[in-house]
Amino acid sequence: MNEIIGFAAVIVSIFAGMLFNNSRFNTIEARFSSIDTRLDRMQADLSQFYRDLGRHDAKIESLEKKAS
């Protein structure tokens, strides 16, 4: 009888550990999702920045040619 109780305690603790780890993985996954969202926004901002920088570079070159 004691063996069955000991075995049941081990099984219950294993299941509890699995549930606890699963909840922690969900938390970590949510954090990574948040980071991915921020990185996507930063990438979009950088793309816009380089697009504007290219336009300004072209305008500066045009003005330099006119000044020469």
C-alpha cells in the first residue's frame, strides 16, 4: 500500500511540474511575441528613415549641381 501511495505522489508531482513549466513557457512566448512586435515596428521605422534619407540625398546632390 505504501508503494502505491509513493508512486501516486511521484506521478502527481510530475504532472504538477509539467503544468507549472507549461505556464512558464506561455509567459515566455508572450514576451517574445511582444519583442517581435517591437522589432517589426523598428524595422518599418528604419525603412522609412532610409527612404527619406535617399530622397534628401538626391535633393542635396541636385542642389550641389546647381551651385557648381
